[in-house]
Amino acid sequence: MILLKLEKLEVAYQRVITAVQGVSLEVPKGSIVALLGTNGAGKTTTLRAISGFIGLDDARVTEGAILYRGERIENRPPHRVTALGIVLVPERSKVFENLTVEENRAAARMLIRIWCTSIFPCCLHYAAGKRVISPAASGRCSLSARR
């Protein structure tokens, strides 16, 4: 079963600057996939497009598709993507470097509980622990999808 699929993904900033072009990949259930490239190649933009965090920078998926469990999810807001179980784990300084992975997880659960109850009450089921956030031990930008 294909859990996540990108088909000829294109992302543009401010409707004119193409940051990602023609990215296709498949992530089978139970697998680990790495997205490699040089600085500026579009790795973070691709992950942000999957998680819905590109709209904050006036960017959009302009071509192609992002499918999660067969359902198109491109250009959805982050809270809708998170409700599906896909989470963007920030890179380096956006996690607490002096904490262990388990302590980062506990901090994330607490912050999500606060965030959900004050901003998006509709995702209380997420804060209640039905889905798990797992910060990347490497400190790099990554996605976590768990059910």
C-alpha cells in the first residue's frame, strides 16, 4: 500500500518563483524514505508542501498532486493535514536541543494541547494522545505519519 505519493509536484512562491518542479515519489506503508539534495534544492519546501505549511510564505502547489492514503491533500491548511496524522518536525533550533527525544515528545504534546485548546478546538482528539509526534533525532526537517 502506498501511504504517501507525490506526482510531478510544483511549488511556486508569490505565484512567480518556482521552488520545486517535477518532484515525484512514493512512500510505501512501513518504509523510510530520505529526500536528499543540495542547499536550495527544495527539500524543505517539498516537506512543507506535504504538511501544508507553505501558505504562510505565500506559496502554493501550482501543479501535480500530493496524495495521502489515496486522498489529495495539496494546499490544505496545516491543521487539516495534521488531523490526518502528518506532522512537520522543524529542523535544528526549532526543537529543544538540550532535551532527549522523549522529553521533546512530551514538550510537543503539551504545546499541541495548549495550541489545540486555544486556537483549534476541533483537534482536541489529537492532543488527547491518539496520535504521536516524534521529533527527528537528527534535528533535520522531517515528517511523521502515524496511525
